[in-house]
Amino acid sequence: MSSLDLLGISKSFGATEVLKNIDIHVSEGEFIALVGPSGCGKSTLLRLISGLDEPTSGDVVLGQHVVNDLTPRERNVAMVFQSYALYPHMNVAENIGFNLRISGVPKAEINQRVADTAAILDLTELLTRKPSQLSGGQRQRVAMGRALVRNPSLFLFDEPLSNLDAKLRVQMREEIKRLHAKVRTTSIYVTHDQIEAMTLADRIVILNEGIIQQVGTPKELYTKPANPFVAGFIGSPSMNLLEGKLTQSGDTIQIELDGGVTLPCPQTAPQSASGRVIIGMRPEHLHLGEAAAGAINITGRLDHVEPTGAQNHLKVKFGKNTITATDNTLQDLASNAEVTLSLPTDKLHIFAN
Amino acid sequence: MSDQALSPAPRSAETSHPPLPETHFIRPPKKRGRRLFNSLQPWLFISPFIIIFCLFTLFPLTFSVYLSFQEWNPVTGLSGMNYVGVQNYVEAYDDPWLWKSLYNTFWLAIVSGVPQHLIAVPVAYLLVYAVRSSLRHVLTATMFIPFITSTVAVALIFYSIYSANTGILNQMLLGASKLPLIGALFAWVPDVMPIKWLTKSDLIKPAIAAVVIWKYTGFNIVIYSAGFVTVPQDVYDAAKVDGCNRLQQFWHVALPMIRPFIFFAMTLTIIGNLQLFEEPFILTSGDTGGVGQAGLTTSYYLYLVGWEWLEMGAAAAISWILFLIIAIATSIHFYFNGRKGMEGNR
């Protein structure tokens, strides 16, 4: 187990710059999630850390050592691939023990360590099976076992759950969390699923177009997003982001949204926010009902309802904007009915545009 | 168990379906001629194949079985056939030339077959993983050219290369013996000149084998390249993370994963090499298999018996013996390699 530092990492493929000056510090035993949309460079960053690719500039520091010129083997990192990348001609035991065999570990020790790993991952009954005879979840566990058996200094996960169905994904997520709590190996987890990142990681790094947007704990990213991209990326359903401008009328500052609707601006508005702004409202903070005193009240017409079982997602039109609100009371509302949504002023996010 | 237990449970009123409403669909009247046409249609579509297959495969096949129990010189016409029972097979068993041709066939099959694969597998691996794709296509196409070149043309070119007095091979060996560094390795060459590649009995087979290797290695390179391309990059990445160097990736990952391709290519080689005809025929000038029949393969001998000596019955018997040998050799290959070879990565 060791810490990881990425110092000024950039990576270009020809004229395309995929990663731009990435700086991250990961402490020993920490679980970090790299999150971002497809093509943002998160898998590339993981390959640079593993040693499968070389950075164009910058340093990868494992523990106290710059490892830019070391092979993946010399870095002692273990990686779980999106496709699992199991060796189809080997059975489960051979897949898990392959790294040890290549490293020249005695056969008796390989057998012991494979058995121990299989027991942790509940694979003991499957050791003689080929990958083609396993389900998606079992293959995923074998891929985990292959990484786990080595006692690596760093675990790298490249979207390991994206090929699983929703139910299995939740189950495997819990298993990964349990495993990390047990082995406490420093882990970097790439995903485009923000729920996975929020539930698993100690800290989340949000990437977009090769640039770090924000680094923080799941709570920090949720409550204090640094910019509209982070605000829109974290949270489900996504935060409502509306464009407008700050206007002053006497002593009061107001937010004039594009489309003509005006909202009061809370005292908490950042000093830097002036002129054109983007305001953010999380759907779960918009409460359906009567206008509340001291809150921002929005009146609009219900466009349609998306029931999800536990809650309804209300699509409400006001002015030229459509926003989403969640309704946990599961009220029966007629389409085109007039609804009032209230938002506590401290829940309004304002970003400079 | 009682009969009652076995009988189905009675349908309750809840589980039975309500009666379907009466419907009045309009059905066109069935036409008998159309039904007949529909049933014949598939046969009409495959009839060209069936006719050609019966005419050019099934008939010659069964006729050759019939022929192998006859004594027949085709010059005498069909009326000249004499039934001789299994005499053709007995004579073939006692025929020293047939045994010699079988020995030559197996010798050439192994000596020209094994190197094709030993060369083709690593070359294909290097082409796929170490060469840019545009260059790889050019190189693969170049290596494939010998396979699509007429065997007669190839054999004639090698005939001139192997020429004892003017052939380029002997000239190159002489030249090599005069080179400063490697000359010592070829110091024996001037003493044995001129080397008669095609007229010395112990050199004919290696000379033929070299031509076969040259001609068919490119074909195997194409097959193995196709195999290596199917190995996902992720698996190589996993092997790198597992600590494999390039050689270990080849040995532990790539090679086992192209097993079905190896099995396929080896099957083709076994069948093809046991039927070797054109190369030895042209390189030994279509004679009786060269000096001491050193280049006489079974197919070649079959040709001599049938078309030079006009003993069609004996030739048919030999052809069935050769078929049996190829079937046995292929079965042995399937027995030892078939399970893993055909299983692939499923």
C-alpha cells in the first residue's frame, strides 16, 4: 500500500491533448473515484498510473518514487478492466494465480493464496471453471481476485461494473466497498456513474475535457459544486441549471431569468457573482405546495410527471424554462395544473457565467 | 404414486380462458398448384449444386470404388474392364514403389509442414503487434504472393535456382564461401561443387521441401495474422499488468488464444502435404520420381500408375489407400488436438 501523486500530468495523442496538467494527491489507503463523461480522459489517466501508457509530461509518484519509466509489473499495481480481460483459455484458479506464476512464486504458495482469495470472493466452488462458464458477476469477481491475490500497492478499477445489470451492479458495489474496508489498499476507481462514485469513494475527482473540475468528498461535491459542470454532473435527477442575470432594483438584488421570470437573490449569493449568472436548483430541494415565507417560490404549470415508484419527477414549465422537481408525497396531479414550488434560499446555487 | 397424483389438476373457473369472440377472417382459397410449387421451390434453388455434385463428385467417387476392383486400360474402352476382386489392393500392398512413395510423402509432409508453422506463427505475431497496419498489409500481401502463384511457375523458377552449373543457389553458396567473416562456415562448398540438388537422391526431398515451405508459409501467416487480430487488446494489457514481458505475452496469452487457428492451419497442412504432387512432379521433370524415386510421392505415383502405365484399376485402389491414410492422419490430429483446437475460447 502506498500513496500516489500525479504531478502536472499531461497526455497528448498527436495533436489532441487528452489530459491537461493534472495534479492529484491520493493518501495511503484512500479510495478515489475518477468521474466524468465519456472521453474526458479518466481511463487514459488510469492507464498512465498503471504504466500501460506514458505521460507526455509530468510525473507519476508512487510512495516516494517517480515511476514514469517503470513497467506495470515493477510498479506493483493491480488493475480490474471494464471487460474483465480474463484469460479465456485458463480456468478461474489459473486466472487468479497467473501473476504469481509469472513472478516465479512456488506452486504450493500459489495454491494457498488462490484458495484464500477465492474464499474472500466466494469463488471456491468455481475454481475449475473457464471464464466462458461464468456469469457476468462471477467474472467480475474473478477479475477482482486476480488483482487481490497480489497484495498490490495500488488498485486500479476501470469501470468494472459497467457491464453488469443494475441489480448486480449494486451488489458488486457493496462487495467492493466491503473489500476495500478490509484490505485498505489505495484505490483509484474510474466510472462515469456518479452514484457509484458517491457511494464508494472517500474523495471524487471530476474530470471534463482532460481538466480537473473539482476534487472533494461526495458531500462537498453535492453541497458546494465549484461550477455548473460539477453541479449538473453530481446528483440524480440532475440539478436544474438556468441562465439569467443579476439586476439591482433599489436595495434589493434580483435574478432575472432568461424568459422574463424574476427571482429574489438570497443574501448568500457570492460576491463574485455579478452580471450574467447560472443558477442551480436541485430537484430534491424544490418542495411542492404552498409558497413558503423566506423561500424562493416558483409558480408554473405541470408539463408531465415521471413516476419512479419511490417518488415522482415533476416537469414544471415556468416562463420559457422547464425544471424538474421531486415529489416524495406522490400526489396525483393533473397535467397542465398550476403548481407552486418553494426552494430554501440557502439551497440556491449561483455560478458566474 | 397414485394415478390421481399423476393426473393434471382440474382447471378452476379462474384459470380457464374466457371463450374467444367469434371472428370472421377472410382466408384466400388454397391453390393446389401453388402448394406444389412452394414445396419444390427449395429443391429448385439447390438443384444446380446437386446436379454438379452428383456429376463431378459423387459419380467419380463411386466409380473409382468400382474401378478399384477392376483391371482396366482406358484405351480398350469400357468393355475392356475385368473384375479382379481385391487383387489391386493386394498388389498395392506388395508394391515396393508404393511403400517408397508413402515414405517420401510422410517425410515431405513433416519436413515441409512443421517449419511452415514454426515460421508463420512468430512472423504473424510480429506483423500484428510490431508493424504499423498499413505496412503490415503490404508485407502480408507480399508473403501471400507465392501461394497464389502457379505451382508450375514456382517449380520452374526453383528448377533454375537449383540448376547444378548455372543455378543461383550454388553461385550464392560459392560466394558465401569467399566472404571474410562467414566464409569459414561455407569452406566445404568448393569441394562439393557442383551440388546436384535435383539429381542426387539424398538432396531431392530437401529441395522439394524448401519449395513447399516457401510456397505455403505465406498462406499460414495470413491465417495466423487473422488469429492474432482476434485477441483483444485488454487481455494483453492485463498480461502486462500481471507482469508478462513480450515473449511471455506471446507464449502464455496469444498462442493459446489462437488455438483454433493453429488447429485449422495444421489440418489443411496435413491434408495438403499428404497429397503433394505438382512440386515433386515438375522438379523431377515428370520422370519416375527422380533418382531412386527419391521424389516420388503417393499422388505422383498414382498419376504414373493411372496415366503413364494406364492401369486405372490399380490407380483407383491406390487413391483409396491414400484417402484412408489421410483420413487416419487427420483423425489422429483431431484426437490429440481437436478438443482444445475446436473448443477455442468459448
